[in-house]
Amino acid sequence: LARIVPGVTTLEEVTRLCGPGSEEHEQLAAPDRRALLYQGRKIAPLRRRGFTWLSTVSGWDVEHHEVEITFVRGIVQDVQARVRRTHLTGPEEPPR
């Protein structure tokens, strides 16, 4: 994301750096405007120390990452990054 410069970087450069987006949004009222959306998830176990060097998993931390890159006439106009964190507990399997 550090290589993407609003007003300079083109749609082709973003696609080469990041790959195709998981979603693409276009507005009928503004046909020269579009947005690419990239999504990802990071799952990490919460470890609880035992009496020795053993530890147990007491839950899962899940981070949902979302990056939206807005283009006007094929040039980056804006980059928005969002991170949501959730915590899972109990015997359920972590999300994939």
C-alpha cells in the first residue's frame, strides 16, 4: 500500500502490485469512477500458559482486513484501509 500514491498511481500499476480485487464497484451516475476492494483475514490463537512450558489455546483473535482503492479515469484518487477485530471463545473451530 505504501507504493500507491493518490493522483499518480494507475489502475494497471495497482493490479500489477496487488492483483485483481476481490470486488469491483462502479457507479452508473459516474462511469469514470470505480473502486477495487481487497479483503483478507488473519487468525491467531490466544495462548494461556500452563504450569510448565506447555500452553493451551483459550480462544482465537480474528482480524478482518479491507482495503478500498478508488479510481477516477484510471488514476488512484483515494485509499481506505479498515481493520475489524473479533474474539472467538469456546470449542468452535476458527473461521477459515
